[in-house]
Amino acid sequence: MKKTTNYLLLTVALLFSTVIMAQSTITGTVLEQGINMPLPGANVVEKGTTNGVVTDFDGNFTLNTKSGSGEIVITYVGYTSKTVSFSGDSSLGKVVLEPSQVGLETVQIIASVAVDRKTPVAVSTVKAADIALKLSTQEFPEILKSTPGIYATKQGGGYGDARVNIRGFSSENVAVMINGVPVNDMENGAVYWSNWAGLGDVTSTMQVQRGLGASKVAVPSTGGTINIITKTTDVEEGGNFFTGIGNNGYLKYGMTYSTGLSDKGFAATVSASKISGDGYVDGTEFEGYNYFINLTQEINDAHTISFSAFGAQQEHGQRFNRSTIAELRQTESGPLKSNKDWGYKNGEVYNSAFNFYHKPQMSLNHLWTIDDNSVLSTALYASFGQGGGRRDEGSKIGSDDYRIGGVDQPIDFDTIIEENIANGVSGSSDIISSSRNSHKWYGLLTTYKNDISDKLVLSGGFDGRYYVGSHWYQVDDLLGGQFFLDNEDDTKAFGQALQVGDRYNKDYDGYVVRTGFFGQAEYQVDEKLNLFMAADVSNTNYWKKEFMSSDASFPADRKSDNVNFVGYGIKGGGNYNLDDTNNVFVNIGYFSKAPFLTNVFQQEDELTYNEDAVNEKVFSAELGYGYRSEKFSANVNLYYTKWMDKAESRELPSTTSGERFYANILGIDALHQGLEIDFKYRPTNELTVTGMASLGDWQWKSDVSADIFSQDGELFDTVEVFADGIKVGNSAQTTFALGTAYDFAPKSKAYIDYNYATNMFADFDVTSRSSADLPDVWEAPGFGLFDVGVSHTFDIGDFEAVLNTKINNLFNTEYISDAQDNGGLESDAAVYYGTGRTYSVSLKVNF
């Protein structure tokens, strides 16, 4: 018996030692092709087993295998999987994954994606998987609300009416680019997110570069850059169809299909969806059709061309007019849902505030791989937009006397129609019109990149844009009357009996031609130090054509003079990797940019331009620190941005002769400075904890005055502005976020996010600060919101299905998201309340 026991022990020992000897340790770093960016969270699995790990924040992994030789499979969403053989302990070095989309490299070169621990900018990247998990019924920019320095709201709550601020700068001073192509309005810099409502379905990556980023355009941004990179077309054939439902009748459905890359190098991807709903806020019904197409042809090893087109044709009711807190609390619908700007006409919902627009964007991209070290990427793009927003004329629409059942009830359009009919030959007292806007926009953006050596990379290019925007008021609905008389006595429509389709009030075209050159150099001094330098120069040319007030018999009098502004900028910095864990970076820049056309031509119905308009100047500096380890990463950023000669103007009262004067107020400066911290902690492969804190101090920094002279050269008035020390409004200066995500199955997870915002001062016109004795701007109360969601992946036959369930504002918190100051008191502030609890459930089936 004893001998048998000894044999058994010996056998077990031999088997154990065999297993120990068979095990191997495999290490490596997973990177993205082309830009060598680490891919954190990539799956590394021993083939044929469930034994695996995920890469850390620098793309590194260590896998203890169960056998001495075999294969490991490396996968990451949006990239082609790679299988690597191993035998014994092995270091695989850098393992490069290719994007699963053809033509993505072309977009990345133009878009200039910042690289972690290399590009000296503060950057946050959101992948497609995060957007699919968390977007839900939110507006597209709201996916960024847990990003440092970001404040995003739905404004009035209508579909697509969201806005986003970065470090206190509104969208006019935040560059928004899709595939490297700028989409900010060329006349006023605004971004209308309803035009891009379908982007969430086709976004591959969204990167936010805060401050002076690395974007390759001739005119830099003040607050930061939002760079959205869409899908191109998939290498492998396949697609998906999806559907989703949510609160207040929300319904979305659509599909995506890719042909895959053929033997002849051709691939195509198409995506389309429809979205509709009643809207969370009363009277904000919406409907939209979103589409995307990409066609790619690999001509040969040197040349690839691709064509893409996308857009969102939409219409939605709006909540345009704000109310005081007291007024909203007295309404029947409550402060979250109440809306003054809708009613009933012939038994159907009818809006006095309504938006409709379609702005497709098309681009033809060409990638020329000149040799192993140099490439030329060119995008020729065009955009044709058309639509507008409803307005009303007259005193009855919106009046408390013309509402159904009470002062806070819907508008009674039927009674207004009856009275217009009764007016007979006197015409309509009230009508529905629309402010129409259309544009034609053509651009060429080309970038040449040359790897001079292993250390030095030079790039540069040309940014050219031609834009014409047409703007007019148009009669849309006479509300039962026979005609409408325009009361503007200085237009050709004055005194005419206007019919549906006629133009009145304003009718002009604004032209913008911008050309510029940019260049940058990246120098890798050694494994630790990387230096960056960039410069740009541009010329912006403005002019106008006016058709409402000008004499049609003299066409030459309908065009203004051309006005030119030369802009320039320079920025530089460096990143130093102290070791494998710690890095620091610094960047500094100064640029001078042209004022917007709306600041140059201040009066819509006149061709005279503001001769005192000057370039705005911006100085910015930033210091950053980064920490990366296997389980924990963090970033700390200190920024300082001085905005000088901000373009501001004020309309002065008319004189007895009817002349109008606009004060061009120079020397108004603002200082935006602050501290940003964000982190990610992965205690286990299944659990991830994220957080951020953003502490801003944004103030106006000058008291100025301006003398206004009449056309005869006589002093007409003096404008004084007392703004020194007043807080910048319209964005929360302090924000916090904390979130957790838990993978409860290999492809399924649950998350909970908390976001807190405070120090949000009401928006106001800084030029209205005409006395040093005015009270401080009103500060809205801080608020915190919880969002939760679950994503579960399972099989339906041979197909993979993903079920997403999300709840935003879990506890139905009441909070003020936007406010307009009216004297520094809470009782006078005009506000929008944010959205209460919302939910959605969606299903995607991949085939």
C-alpha cells in the first residue's frame, strides 16, 4: 500500500511539473496601424481556450498561457483580428492591428488624430462602442458630458437643439470637424447639431482636443476641437439592422450594410435610419431621416479614392421662448415640459417655433502613397443646405388672450384664423412666416506628410473654402387671411399685399472666401522627448449682396465692397516621457483670426461694413501631466487662455432721421483659466472606474468705452462697458463626473454614471454692462444627474444580437440647464429646465 501511494505521488508530481514546463508567458504591445496609437482594452486570448487578458492603457499585455506553444488571437472593435504563433516565453514586441475599414488612413491624416504620450495637447477620445452604449435618446454632443471642460445641454429641448461649450467657449469658438472637414457656419461660426443627428450611427471615433489642438486647418479654434471620424467602409462583408423605442413615442429603426473589399479593391457601405417621436417637452414632435454612404476603390498600392455622403433631413418643434422660474412652476405641465410655442390648428398640433433643415455633406478623398515615407491626402468637399425656422408676425400668437383654456395652455390658432377671415380686405393681423437660410459651400483640404527620418515628420497643406449663404423672411401661412402687409417702411415689401411664398423684412446673400496654408513639424528627439511646432496663415474675404432694401434698377448698388482680413497663428510644444509611467507636456500658442461676417456687416439690410472691425487675438498656454500604469491612468492639465479684442457690437437707438448706429467696441478681453483632472482605474479585467474634475475661472477682464460718430463726422454718443471681473456666462465653470462599468459577460456590461455641474452663470450681453453699479450676473443652482444602462450580447441563431437599455436622469432631478440674465436676480432670470427622466431600449442584430 505504501509503495502504491509513493507511485501515485510521483505520478502527480511528474504531471504537475509537465504542466508547469508547458506554460509560457507572452508579452507585447497592441498598436493602431498608421498612427501607432495604443489600443487599450484589446482582447488577447489563447486560441481554443477561454484564457485571456485585455491590454492596459498603453496597449501592453502579459498572458500566461496554458501550453508551451500555440497561437493567441488579438481582437479590438473596429479592427481586423490578428493571430500570432508562440513557442515558450515570448515577447511579441509591437503588434499592429489594421482598421477593419478601408480608407480610414486617409481620414486620419487629414483629421490629425492626437497620439497619447506624444502629441502635446489635452485630449479625450470616445470610441464607437462607448457611443453605442451611452448615447440613448440624448443629443449627439451630450456623449461628451463626462469629459473635462465640457458643458453640453439640450437648450430648449427640441430634437437637435443641443449645444456644447469647451472651457467656457461656445460653439462659435469651438472647431467642429467631420473627417477633418470643418462644419462651423462660415458666417457666424455656429454649429447646428440637428444637421448631424445621424452621426451616432456611423461614428468610428470622436476626439476632443481641448485648447490649441493639432487640427490641420488654416484657422485654429479658441476653445478646442471636436473631431468626428465616421466609418469608411468595412473590409469584410456584413451589416446590421437596429430598432429602438423610448419615452414620449421615441422610435428609431434602420440598417447598415457593407459589401466588403472585393478582389478588385472596391468596397461600399450604406447606412440609413428614421427617427421620430413626440418630444419630451410639450409641442416638440420631431421626425428625421439619416443616411450615410461610402464608396472606396483601391486603384493600386499607391492610390486609393473614396467618396462619402451623409446628412439628416429633419423637422422638429421647438421651445424658443424662455420663462422665469416662477412662471414655469405655475404651469400645468410643470417646469420641465412646459412650452409656450405651440398650439392646435384644425385639431392638429401646430408650432409657432419650428425648425426644418437638410444639410448633406459630400467629400471625395484621395490618398496617394508617394513612397514609403510620404503621402498626400486630399479631400474635395461640398455642402448644400436648405431650411429655416418658423417665426410669427402680429401680437396675438403667444398672447395669453389667445390660448385654449388658460394662460399656460396651447395657442388657439383656430380663433386667430377666424378673426383673420373676418378682417376681409384688411388682411391678416397675424401670420406664420419663416426665417429661411440656404447655403452652398465648397472646399479643398489637402495635406502632405513626409517622414523625413525616424525622428522628423513634416506635414503641411492648403485649406480653401468658398461659401455663399442666402437669408430671407418668407410668408408661410396667412392663417385664413387674404394677404399680409409688411410694416417695415425701408424695404421694397412695404405696403404690398404679401402672399404665401413672398419674401419680406430681409433678403441678402453673405459671401465668404477663405484660403490658407498650414504646416507642422514633429521631432522625436529620443524615446522620451517629442517636440511639436505648427504655423498657419490665411486670408478671409467677405462681401454681401442685398435684395430687399436696394434698388433693383441698379444691380451694382446691390453688392457691397470686399473686406479682407489676414490671420495667422503659431503654436508649439513638447511631450516628455519621464519613464514608462509618467509624462509631462507643455504647449503655447498665439493667433490672430478674422472676425465673423456678422461682426463685419452688422446690419442685415444694409451693405455698409464696419470699418473699425479688427482681428480677434488669442494667447494660450497649457501644462499637462499624465500617469499610465497597468491598472490606473490619470491626466492633469493647467490651462491659461487670454482672449483679446473680442468682436462685440451694440445697436444704438435710432435718431429722428431714422439712422441706425452700431457701436464697434474694441478692447474687450476675457481670461479663461482652470484645472482639469481625469482618471481611469481598472481594478479587475471586468470592472472599470472613471472620473473627472474640471475647475474653471472664466472672467471678462476689461472696462472699455467707444465714441460713435454720425455720417457727418459729429460725435453722436459714447458707449461704456464695465465688464472687468464679471464671470463669463452660459457654461458651468465647475464640473465633476464619476462612473463605473462592469463586464458581467464576455460581451455584455452594465454602467452607472454621475455628472455634477455648478458655478453656471446666466448668459448675458457683455456690452449691456453700462454701469459699474450693476449687480452680479445671476448664478444658477448646481445639479447632479445619474445615468444607468445595460448592454447584453447574445446569439439569435447564427446572428449576434446586442440589446441596450438606458435610463438618463434616473432620479428625475429638476435642474436649470440654461439661463438668461435679466438684472442679476433669480426672479428675473429667463430659463430652460433640463430634461427629466428618459429611457430607451434598442436591439441591434449583426449579420
